[in-house]
Amino acid sequence: MNHLHQAFSVRFTYTVFFTERLFETTNPLIADFLAQQATDQTRKKLLFVIDSGVVATHPDLLTSITTYFEHHTGLVDLVADLLVIPGGEVAKNEPAFVEKIVDAVDRYGIDRHSYVVAIGGGSILDLVGYAAAISHRGIRHIRIPTTVLSQNDSGVGVKNGVNYRGKKNFLGTFVPPVAVFNDSTFLTTLDDRDWRAGISEAIKVALIKDAPFFESIEASAPALASRDMAAMQSLVHRCAEMHLQHIAGGDPFEMGSSRPLDFGHWSAHKLEQLTNFEIRHGEAVAIGIALDTLYSQQLGWLTEADANRVLTTLRTLGFALYHPMLDANNSTGVLKGLSEFREHLGGQLTIMLLKQIGQGVEVHEMDADRIRQAIATLKTQELVNQ
Ligand code: NAD
């Protein structure tokens, strides 16, 4: 018998829209998008799942959504029950929330031509994207990210997921959204920690790919720290653009062992777990970037002056670059992050370091003593800077 060979590819396209006050009835963006998607066969339904932190800080949001779809009639059937789920990492840690969304999909008859719309930070988007992906083997989902991190990184990409027994993103899928709506109005209500946290993902991508982008973040760090919206909008736009380019450019579903955009993340993911998720993902990434920057300097790749520029920029933004869990038990906890990072991806351990500002380089091993040395430097510097 001849063997049978199979090969096909699937094309994905989606737009990341930038706007303000998305649900004001005079803003046609989302209505126009839905109108373009309409077919004459069936009316599509829209199930909203919303971050409780967004609802608390935007008390008119639920009414605005309802009013918007009353005004823009004939497009879709809005499910009147707007689900609100606790925002933050708890959304990904608590399995009952996946079930709550799947249950709503079932109860309200959301089929694969309908939409699940997530409004919230990266945690809620990851949760909702996952629940949508596994319901009926994949319901279209629309993302409306509301934090800096989700607007410039997680919300514009193709990954979703929840944590399993404390392990970050252990359950998840690769599924692109059908559209992303970045509304900068949401960013005005972030607390300072969440405003700052997402900037670390922009620094990460700039450091490994784009020196001029790093220079612009370095120059605008004081403005960003004082919550200048124009500076933030420009950072979010460039960072989102770089993420989209990266995803389209090579290995969108991470089939290989390399995950360049995870510079600084091997320790960050572990640190989140070790601190019981008390530090934000972006705060952990800032520490991870600092650690791998010092490690790159030790290897003789990054000059001391450039390493200092990185650390100074992070500190100007207000990031703390040391956490006691880094060197607890002779750093055994955080070092475990290396093997877990490899396991998550499979294949060979592949870690991104810095050859210079704007140029990442991959390595396949890291030396525990050098890591401890970098941690010790961060600890000493943090004491001096206090
Ligand atoms: P988050 O979603 O955990 O939200 C942080 C807090 O901000 C929560 O309390 C939330 O309720 C609140 N909040 C959200 N929007 C708000 C607003 N507009 N105003 C006031 N409060 C608001 O934080 P995050 O940094 O957006 O996301 C972190 C998560 O994203 C982590 O779980 C991380 O692993 C994940 N992530 C995923 C990817 C990916 O590719 N899928 C990439 C990077 C990070």
C-alpha cells in the first residue's frame, strides 16, 4: 500500500484597531467590524466576559455596552447576561472560571459563528481565549484589552491559557483572535503598578530587536513614569506592531524550541509562582530582564554602560529589580524555572540573552553560579538605591 501524505495551511488574518471610547454610540468601529462580518444566513450572537477590575473602575461600562447594541441594531444578538469574572491572575488559577464561561456558551447557544468577547487585562483575555478555543472546538473570539500589557503584548498575539496547579500557562492553545480593539481610555484607570507593569514587555522586545525603540523608551521613561498618555500610546502602538511582525515572521505557533519574545521570562514565570502571584507578570518580567541583562554583561557581550542603561531605565519607570525569593534557598527555587521553561516548550533549552542593545542571541545553557552572581548584584544595587 502507498503511504498517504497530507499537507495544508490555514490563513489567519486579524486587525488590531486603536481607538478611544469604544462603546460610545457615536464610535462606529466595532459596529462596522461586525457589519462586515455579517452573513445573511444566521444572526450571530455576542457573549461578553468582562474583568471585574474594569467594571469597578468603569461603572457605566455594562450599561454602555447594552446601549451601544440597542443603538446599532440588526447586527448581532447581544447576550443580555454580561458575565463578570474576577480580574487578575486568580482568573487563570481557578478552574471554576473556565467552566463558568463554557457553561454560558452552552446555556446561551453560542455557536462557532458567534463571538465570545473578552474585555480585560491579560489574565481575563488568556482565560476567555482558552474557554472559547475549547468550546465547540473553537468559537471566534474578540479581544478588548484594558491594560498596557494586554494592549501591547498578550492581547494582540495568538496564545491563551490558564495555570494548572500553580504552573503558568500549563493548559492552553494557540488561536488567533478575529479582531482586537485597543481603547486607550481604559488605561486611564489602571493603578500605577499595572500602568508600569506592561512597559516591561515593550522594553523586552526593544532590547532583543530594535535599539531605536529602546532609546525612545529610555528617553520617555520620566514621562511614562508620570503617566503621560501620549508617550504610552506611542509605546503601546510600536510594541504591538513588533509583536504582530514577530508572530507573522516565523513560528507563530511555536513549533520549534525557540521563543525569542520570552527574553527575561524563564525566571519571571517562576518568580510569579514563588511569590504566590503577589508580583504582577510585568513586574516579574522587569526583574527577569534585569537578571538576564547582568548575565549577558558577565558573558562579555553587553558593555557595563549598556547594562546600566537598561537597569536605570527600569528603575526610572519605578520597577523594583530584586525580590527576596530570587536567592531564597541558594536560588534553587528560581533556578528550577530553567528546567520548567524547557519543559513547557519541549526540545532543547533555548534562552534569549543580549548580544547588545537591540540584538538578542540564543543560548542553550545557563550557568547557575553566574545566575547567582547576577542575583547578588541586583540585591546589592537595590540596597544602594533604597
Ligand atoms: P491582569 O490581567 O492580571 O490584571 C491586573 C489587574 O488590573 C487586575 O486586578 C484587573 O482586574 C485590573 N484591571 C484590568 N484592566 C483595568 C483597567 N482598565 N483599569 C483598572 N484596573 C484594571 O494583568 P495583565 O498584566 O494585563 O496580564 C497579566 C497576564 O497576562 C499574566 O497571566 C500573563 O501570564 C499573561 N500574558 C499572556 C501572554 C500571551 O501571549 N497570552 C503574554 C504576556 C502575558
